[in-house]
Amino acid sequence: MSIIRCIVCSKRISSKAEVCMHCGAVLKGTSEEQLERAIHIQKMKRSRRLQSLSFLAILLVAAGFLLNFVHPQDNAATWVIVSYYMIAAGFVGYVALRVWIMFLRKK
């Protein structure tokens, strides 16, 4: 028995495993076409998850802009600083996620 990499998710599994314990891909008795399809589905799921996170980053930027203009009057300076941090975090998160998505598409 040795440790190999799953064809679908590339995580380490036993060479005697019939099913990957990480992604659930059936390794024994499947054709190459089925394995390629499973790999494609895994990539699509990962890409969609990243796209959802990038949308949340855009919402964080929008919430920061909204908070910058509509904030409680007490501690106004604190709310403005919080809004700037929200805008910055959302923008950096969005850019990082978009770069990650482009990197995954090139693979």
C-alpha cells in the first residue's frame, strides 16, 4: 500500500482506496471520460465558490461607501474610519479573489 494523489482533487489518498475520502470521486472501475468530467465539475465548483466570495467583497465595498455617508452622529469619526477599513478590505479581497480565479482558469 502506498500514498498516491487523487486524480480529481489532487489530495493524498491510499492506493487501495476505491473512493476518494476528500472529494468522493470513484477511482476503481471508472473510465477516463468519467474522471475528466469529475475533474471539470470540481474546477467549476471551486470557481463558483470564488465568484461568490468576490461578490461578497463587492458588497463589503458598497456597505463601506454607504456607511461613510450614512452613519450615526455619535462617534462619527470612528464610523468613518470603520467605513474606510471596510472599503479597503473589500477592494483588496475582490482583487485577490479575481487574481485567484484567473490563475485557476489557466491551469
